Amino acid sequence: MGIARFGSVSFLNARPLVEGLGETVLDTPAGLVDRMRSGELDAAVLPVVELFARPGYSAVRGAGIFARRDVWSVLLIHECPLREIRRVALDPASRTSAMLVRLILEHHERLHPEYVPENEPADGRLLIGDRALEWQRQHQGRGSLDLGLDWHRRYGMPFVFAVWAIRDGAPDRAGIAEALRAARRAGEARRAEYARDDFELEYLTRVLAYDVADAEIVSVSHFQSVLFNAGLIDEMLELKWI
């Protein structure tokens, strides 16, 4: 395998996926999508909804970020009962989480909120990544909806938030996929080193998981199907795994 160009997010939750990969571009989830679409990167940790948005990717089996139940770092903070939410502030860095919020509020709760930028007043606010994790640390889930737990309660499945994905035009895609799985295995073995305290250790070991297998692949397909049936995406693309 030649020198591949990798991209990941800077959040704690992605740290176990990049062990030993060398120089890796760090960006927001939305920024990584733009870099992959432009061909700047060969592989990146992408929000799963990007797999539904356009062809041209192979998702890597065995290397992603998912929650079996609660996720802690993807939260809808709400100042009123969920059914009374009228304005939702979305994090512009988010793709998968924003779509999951829309599915919950519009499809399941039959609400029609206004979505506004994150700096505007709102009675619901989407937090992702380290900011959400800090909220969870301080509030222990009070005043928030954990999106991973909500998905599990409704569908009984884990929820995959992001996957390593490889561009179809990247050289030696099979070799890249093996390198990414090896990085995940090495990173999982060092999770205790990444955690600053017991709270982060529990987050990296009990709450999150990284070895995307059959159950998680089924859940990704189900998410795409649910979004399509709810009218939140326009078509069903064939999902490719490597």
C-alpha cells in the first residue's frame, strides 16, 4: 500500500481509530465530507449519512464508531418537554446527528420545529462530540435526550454514527481497509491511555464500540430505510462494505 491520506475528527471518541496511522488530517464531520468529495483524502471517518447521500465510497467493516445503547456524546438538550419543542439549534459540524434529530422529532414525535444555527435562541439544542460529553459529565443525562439510547429503545439495535470510508478512486483500497482495521485494534488496546479519568474510560470502553460487524451493518441499512420511508432522503443507495 502506498502512502494514503487519512482524515478523522478531533473528538475523544475517534481516538481509538487512528492509532499508528501517522499524519492524519483533523476536521469536523462536515469538513471531512467536503475533503473526501474533493478528492483531498483517500479515507476518512465519515458520518454514516454521507453513505446515503452519494455513491463513491466503501465503508470499512470492522472500523467505525457506534453505541450499543446510550452514546453520551450526541445529545438533544431541551429546556421544555420534548413534545413542546418549537426551535432546534443544530451544530453545523454534524450530519448524522442532525438527521437523527429530524427523524425523532418529525417522524416519531410528529413535530415540525424550526431549525436554526447553533448561536440562536432555541428550546432544543443538538450537542455532539466533546461538548456533549462534558454536558453528560455535569448533568448525568438530565434535561437531554441521548440519541443513541432513543434509537435503541425504538429499534432494539446499536446505532452507528460514523465509519471509516474509502474513496472508490483511492489506490489499494483493500490494503487501506486492512490498515484501518489494524489501527482500530491497536487503538482499542490503548483506550485506558486516552482516558483522563474513570468517566472517560467508561465512555471509551462501555458506552462506545468500534468493531463494526454484522449487527451494526444491518442497523446502518435500517437507518437508511427509515430515513427514506420518512421522506428525509430522496433515494436508497447500494451500500458497499470492504
